Amino acid sequence: MPIEADVRKIILLVDDHQEILDFLTDDLCDDYDIVQAHNGHLAIEVLLRQHIDLIVSDVMMPKMDGFELCSIIKKNPNCQHIPFIILTAKNSLQAKIEGLEYGADAYIEKPFSPSFLQAQIRSLIKNRMFLKEHYSSNDNAGTINPPTIEEDFMDKIQQLIIDHIDNTSLCVEFLADKLNVSRPTLYRKIKMTSNLSPNELINNLRLKRATQLLNNGSYKVYEISSMVGFSSSSHFIRNFQKHFGYSPKEWGSKFQSERQVQFRFG
């Protein structure tokens, strides 16, 4: 079932193999309007001329691969809100980390279940739109607009969290006080633009910073726990494993071992 019965969402499929595009289109076209692109450059052209609600892209493509396309989109304030799903045959932890670092919202390994892809699409469209109304459906949908007030406010919130990431007392009240807004106003603004609660946003940014420190390989788990503001190592480990499916130790050791293999064998 579509997310909204009266408004069909538009999905951009990006793959250099027409048979894969046709397979995905056939599977999704009952619920969504589908646009196809055969590489990253063509996908960007599509984004410049029309509204897109979600992108599903392969990784291995000529001219511009899926990681580069994702990076370009997530760095552009005019389209960074669009959920991005990566499809790839690479099933290593390194590939998953790479996808996350480029900003992908979901990483699906091939072969995959069409029903699983559909579930991911429904979830991302419903819950993870970075700015729900960033693009309007009028004639200005394809034009370049300056950052909105909501974007500027979210940038300030995220920077404030990052600046105080090691503070165990970092909370909704702390943010509201620093930004000189009421707690209800802060909650409403964050929920409206990210569909997360303030505490979820804080937790997500803490965990994202933790992955960067783990990838560095220079810190122990208890040190990282303190550096990202968790009150205890056990609390940090539980949150990390729930979010990523790996314990911090597993994440760090697998990343380091795969990086050594990549270095040795290219």
C-alpha cells in the first residue's frame, strides 16, 4: 500500500543494467511512480528537473558509482533530505561502513527480497524524510532555493550537539536553554524536520561519532563511551549494538582487519 492514498510517491531507480531497472519497476510500480536513470550523472539531471521522494541506486556503475552519487546528493542542501537506498553485491563490513559514511539511509545486499526492499522504502518515506516539505509540488520544484529557516535551525542544533558530545548532561533542556527556545518548540522543530525526537537525534549523533572513533582504531571502547557522552560503557554498548547490529568491539576489529586486507591486497 502507498504511504498516502491520495499522493503517489516518486522513486528514482539508478542502475546501468536495464533488466534490473525493469525488474524493480515492475515490482514497485503498483504503489509508486517510477523514474529510471542508467548512471549517476543522469540521476542528477533527473533531480534537477523534477521532484523525487526516494532514490534506490546500485553501487557499481560507469561514469559515477552509487557511493559518489550518494555523497553528492547528501552534501547538497536542496536534495539531502531525500532517502537514499544502496543496493550492492558487496557484503563486507567495510562496504557497509563506506555506505554509511557517504550518507546512505539504508544498505541492502544482493540478492534481496523484494518485500524487504518495499518495507525499507515504506519506512524511509514515512519516518526518515530529512525535510518533509523541502520541495513543493508547484512549478518551482526543480529550482535551486536557499537554505530554509528549518535547515538553519537544524544545523545549529546538530552543531551544538557535536560541540558538547562528551557531556553526559546533554539533553533536551540543555539544547533548549542554549538555543533560547522552549522545550515544546524545540521538540516540534526537530520532529518536523527530521521525524526524530531530540533524544533520538542526540543518541544518533553520539553513535555516529562513536563509529568514527572506532574506525580510527586508537581508542578503547570505554574511552569512546566517555568521549561521546554515555554515562557508562554498558549503556553505550547496548545502544551501539541495538543501532548497528554489532558490538563496538566487533565493529572496530572487523573494520581494522578489513582495512589491513585491503591495504595488503589492494
